[in-house]
Amino acid sequence: MSVHDKYELIFNRVNSRNNQLSVVFLCETAGVSRSGYYNWLGHRNDPDSYMNRKEEQDRKDFELILIAYNHRGYSKGRRGIYMCLLHMGIRMNMKKIGRLMKKFGLFCPIRKENPYRRMARALKTSNYAENILERQFQAYGPGYVLLTDITYLFYGKERKKAYLSVIKDAFTKQILSYVLSPSLEEDFVLETVKLLYINHKDDIHTDALIHSDQGCHYTCIQFIDLLKSYEIRQSMSRRGNCWDNAPQESFFGHMKDEVSDKIKAAQTLETVRLLVDDYMDYYNNERYQWDLAKLSPNEFLQYYRTGIYPLDHIAIEPEQTRQGFIDVQIRLSQRSSSPAAIL
């Protein structure tokens, strides 16, 4: 039975003799919305004209959805489209976005489990650090907890490998530093840390912590000595436990979902480098995230620092985000002056 047939039954029941059932009850029983019923009722005498206008409006709204979906060349899901529309000054109900995506056959790539095992440990070592972080990824402000990891990127017809080293701020989810390398030599991981301090030295706290897995790149003497020279502490995930560095793993997963097709089509490492540069710029500045108050990572940092919500003109400032800022400030103000007391 179609929705319009249900509306007709409700209308006949409401207007029958001795009816004692309310419209609310009838709509709930039929599984339709009350607003939809009253909207249908207002156009009951001219259904064809109503359907034509509705179809035309759906097409106009879907054109806006397509613009948001294709923004910067990266596909998005329902939430990503909703946030992108907000930043375009358009507020559209997420249920409507989902309905129109389904109606016009627009689908977002679905996250799949990584088919590749984590990078093999080329060297065995006893230089393992304690898991100091213990998954407290957002318990502190910007510049305190840094996450790092390496991932593979396959490109070209011959499926050549490139290796991407990334450092991410766990609080703002910004990508602070990254290096693309054609090999797994330790130098590119060291270069990632050096670039972090070249570009963000003033933003990294002296009692900051960098968290990684137990890969050979993070247990080698050069890496450990480099962190000591920058007076930054080291934390490591437990062996085989990817959840201990979940936000970094999540970033790699989303990145590959959104840019892997372009990278596979690239024929040279330089082309891959340009694609990675473009994605990092897009991610930091225009990839809006639901858990970041519907802002991009760079916008979220400014929101944290200034307290000015950039979407005030169209969306309400999330209360839970503001309360989260307050909790972080209280926790930081109560901690000991000793650098070791942060975590």
C-alpha cells in the first residue's frame, strides 16, 4: 500500500461517523508522519499538480546535494553532505538528504576492512615504550597528544608501493606533518617529526606525547634519540592492538576510501605526491567532521581558541562541544606543573 493510499484511509476514517480516533494515533498506526498527512490533505483536490511540484523541488534539492557530494572531488556520505551544505549556507534535513540519495541512486563508498596486514616488523628490538596514553585521545587540548603511523599506497598498473608517514593531533584531528616515501627506510619517519617542529614548533607543548605502534621505525635508536632531543615523550600501543591508535587508523581508512581510486590511476610517485598534498589540504580545511562540531580540523582549532562558532548564522553551537572545551580547560588547570603529570 502506497503512502497516498494510507493518507486516503486516514482521511476517510477521520471523516466517518462516530470516529473517536485522533489523527496522531491513525498516523502512528499507519506508519506515516502527521505533517505528511496534512501536507497531502492540503493538495488532495489537485494531486497531479502537487506531485509535479514535489518532483521539481526534489530535483532542485538533489542538484545541491550533488554539488556538496562532489566538492573538491571527494565523495561524501550523508553526514559529509549535510556539513558541506551548512558551510555553503544551506540547511537541509539529513533524512531528506538520505531519501534523495536513495531516490536518485547516489551512493557513498562504504568503509571496508583493510585487506592488508600491518607492516611487518623488520627488526626485533626491546626498545618498547609503555602505553602511557591508554586511549585518552581527546582528554587534553591541542598540541598535547600526537598520533603517528605509516600506511601503504598502491599506484600504477604495476601496483607500485609508496609509504605515507603521518602525525596527527588527537584533539583537533589536524594532520600536522606527513612525508611520502618510495621506501621503508627510517629516514622518512624521522623527517616527519622534523617537519612537525619546523611548521608547528610553537603549537606543540613541551610536555607533549607522541603515540605510535611498536613498528621498527618507532623503536629504532634514531627515532628515540630524535624525540629526546625535542623533549617529547613516547607512548606505544600494545602489540597487535590497533584500537590503541584508533583515530590514526581511522584517518588512513577514510583517506583510502576517498582518494584510492585516484592514486591507483597515478603512474608516477610525483603524481601520487600531488594527490596526497591536495587531500591533506582538503582534509584540514574543508573535510567537515561530525565530532568536530561539524567543522574542519583547522576551523575546530580556531573555534577552540576563540570560542567563536563559525556556523552561528545557520546552526546552533553544539552544547556538548562547548562543555567538552570547559572540561579540558579544567583538567589542564588542575594538573601538576611537572611535565610527566599530563597523562
